[in-house]
Amino acid sequence: MGSFAGDREKYIDYESTDPFSLNDRGIGECAGAIFDMVTEIFNESEHFTFKAKQSLLVQEWETASRDADDAVYHAARALLYTIGIDDKRRFEVGHKFIYNVIDKAVMEDSFQPLLQRLVDEEIPVATKAAAQAHVQHALEFVDTCRRIQERANASGGAVSSLGTAPKAAGGETRPEKGPAKPYDLRGVACPMNFVKTKLRLEQMDTGEKLEVWVDQGEPQRNVPRSVEQEGHKILEQGDMNEFFRIVIEKV
């Protein structure tokens, strides 16, 4: 945006003749608009939890799972909005929630798989037991997001201020992470396979290693090159007959 002197019209509200100003706004008026938006997004999450439960009743397992993912997406987005993050891309919402909420110990890491589903853009589950478990976990996640927001409002602080040193369920110190399973990106086309690899690396600590599986051909050439351009190290790479294996060290 240009300066007021150079482009005055950009500083005037629609159908107004006076420059925009905050001088006549009441205290908390802008915060009230943010609160309204958060409430609206949370209402969307409640809408999808209702749909998920209805889908279970009529035994539409994949639809229930899809609705559960939508409920998680909206609840996560609502909580992120309160800390100044407004991103509508599903994989970014999942990634940013993990980094800004779960990794900050504002929420238990038992919910991370739900967010990882958004990052990985996983397909809905298709069996009765899996769908029921998925919906139940999503309901608990939405309720937890609501309670975290209520705690932040009651304390007068930001959501991010509620975090503590990383704890596992029960209050004990969270154990060190063990070796992660390979990140299977077979079937994911370029450049999304690199984008997902980059997001996963951003969730890791310096020196940690990530094993990635991609398709042969273009992905096996593009992903290692792009990772190195980001400054990370390729420790190993090789053709495994049915896929291409890459081992990366985060720098």
C-alpha cells in the first residue's frame, strides 16, 4: 500500500469520504470483531461434529470420517486465529497447529495424529471401528480447543501463554522421541511431495533425521535437490525397486 499522500483513496472506507481512523472506536471493539470470527469458525466445527455423528448413525463411515476431519480443521483454525494466524490451507493449518499449540505444550500431543491427517491430506477411513474412533477423537479435540480458548479468555492471556514445559499425559516429562517411521509420499506428485517434506522438517529439531519415500522418476530428482536448496543434508538416497528412499538431516 502506498503512502497516504500518494494514494489517499486506499485510506478511505467504502462509501465514506473521511480517512479511516481508530480514534472513534471503543476500547476492545477490534478485539470484539476477532472474538466474533473465532466464534463463527468454532460454530463451523460444531456443525461438522454434528454431521459426523449423524453419518455414524446411518453407517456412512467414510462420510463420518471426512466430517471429523472438517471438524478438526475448523476447530484448529479457530484457535490459531486467536494468536494471529489466519490460514485456510488445510495442510498449513495442521502444520501450524502442531508447531504453535501442540509443540508448545498448550495441548496434549495425543491429538497430533488428527492434525497430521490434515498435513498429509489423508483419505477418510472406511471401516466402522476406525470411523467411530476417528469421530470420537475429533469430538474430544473440538471440545479441548473450546476449553483452551475459554481458559485463555478467563485468564486474560493469549492461548500461547498457556503452554508449559512439554508434558505427557499424567504430568510426567514427555519422553525423548524415538526413530520416526518413514514418511511415505508415494503417489504424491511434485511439488506437493517437497512441500510436505519441508513442512515435516520444520516440525523437527536440528540434527534430527527424516526418511522419505517418493515415487521414482521426477520426484527422486526434484525432492533431494529442493531439500538441499533449503540447506538440509541428504545423508542417503537410493532406488528401492518400488520407490525411492531419501534420508535427510535437518540443518
